[in-house]
Amino acid sequence: MSSIAEGILIFAAISETILGVLANGFIGLVNCVYCVKYKKFSTIDFILTGLAISRIFLIWLIITDGFMRIFSTNTYPYDNVVHCISYLWVLINQSSVWFATSLSIFYFLKVANFSHHVFLWLKGRISVVLPLLLGSLLISWLLTFSQLAEILNDHRWTYRNSTWFFNMSRSQFFIKQILLNLGVIFYFILSLVTCFLLIFSLWRHNRRMQLTLTGLRDTNTEAHMRAMRVLVSFIILFILYFIGVSIETMSFTVPENRLLFIFGMTTSTIYPSVHSLIIIVGNSKLKQAFLRVLLQLRCCKKGKIVRTT
């Protein structure tokens, strides 16, 4: 029964990987073509392109690391492999979360409507907010890399009963993991706060429109409702991603439970794959490009059918 569950989860993870690479590759390609064609690269294009590229690397890293731990247990614990994957994980994971946080903050400052002076000050200085966030990312990298180097140098893998163990107590391991992920936790909380504030602003706007228009709904109201659904799905998927990563991390303390790790790997891959599809549907430029691709594929398919008949 366990092997059947593992097979189903591995198949789901592979499907999510293919879907995520295609969706994020499409986002990056459309933005790059748009930049070359119109010689214009806006802030949102930069964020979406960076998010797509970082997610492609993140998905491949999750799957590569997962398959090495599942199918190449004799190779995985080598120092050079562990060090390489650990440093890449910090670099790519924090970059992906940073771009997602920047995207939520950008939409929050662009769409939300608050009269507080701090919000108004930030709203007029969007071009300054992102460089400040980038500076915090660089600081987070430096602090995390130094802590990670200390952990990797002080602790080693041990081999017992055909299973590799990381020779560190569970309490010490969890404390180290929290310290390593302080930057990611900060961006995660920042994303959730800005998303909830934006949802509150959109909900308040819809309520005002319903009162002034006596129940009639305008196009802006419908657009805001769609934006709220996108934000709610983003929050759910973002939380799901951190749950999956936490399960993967916890599996280091119980390495003999392979099903737990595979479940965490499959869960963490959902967010960078499915949320990119939501971005395509929610962004007018990406949605139109996607519909054009579908139309061309349909025309090509009809042309082949006509030639064969």
C-alpha cells in the first residue's frame, strides 16, 4: 500500500514539474518577446520574468533533490552534493519568495486604496520600495550563507541500517532551520499581510459600489472580485508551499519514512506550478498571448486534418 501511495505521489510531482516548467517558461518567453518587440521593460515585467525564471530553477531543484534522496541514497550524502544543493536551495528559494513578495507588494501599492500617510508615502515611491527589498534579500543571503557554512562544516552524515542520518538532535536541528529561514519567513509574512490588506481594500470598495449602485455591479467590481479570488488562491498555495517545505525538512529527522518526504516534495511543487497558471489567467497580456497560442494550435490541427483527408 505504501509503494502504491509513493508511486501516485511521484507521478503527481512529475506532472506538476512539467506543468510548472511550461507555465513559467511561457511567462518568461512572453515578457522577453514583449520587451524586444516594444523596447519596453516595466517593473511588473521584471518581477514576473524574474519570478518565472526563479520558479523554473526551484521546481527542478525540488525534483532533483527529491529523486536523489529517493533513488540515489548512496550518492546523496556526499559532502560536495549536500553543499551544492544546500547553497543552491538558499539562493533559489529566497529569490523565488522575494519575487513573489515583490509582486504582492506591487499590486498592493498599485490597486489598494488607503488614506494612511505611510501607505500614501509608499504608493508614491514604488521605484524605491523594490530596491530596498532587493537590499534586504542580499543581506538575507549573506547571513544565511554564513550560518549554512557553519552548519555544514560542524555536522556530518552517518550511515546506519541502510539509512543516512544527520548527526544533530531534533531540537537543535529545528532551531537551526528557523534561523536559516528567517529571511524567507519575513518575506512570507510580508506577502500575507499585503495580500490580506489588498483583499480588505477590494472588499471595502465592492461594498461601497453595491451601496451606491443599489446592487448593480460595474466592470471594476467584477475585476476586483476576480482579483480577490486570485489573491485568496495565492495565499492558499503559498501556505501550502511552506507546509510542503516544512514536511520535507521534518523528514530529515525521520529519514526512514520515505512516504513523508515524497508527500512534502509533491506538496511543495504545487505552488510554483499552479500559481503560475493563475498569473497567466489573471494577467491580460499573458492571457491574450496564451489564447493566441491555443488558436494557432487549433488552426494547425485543423490544417493537418484537412491535408490527411
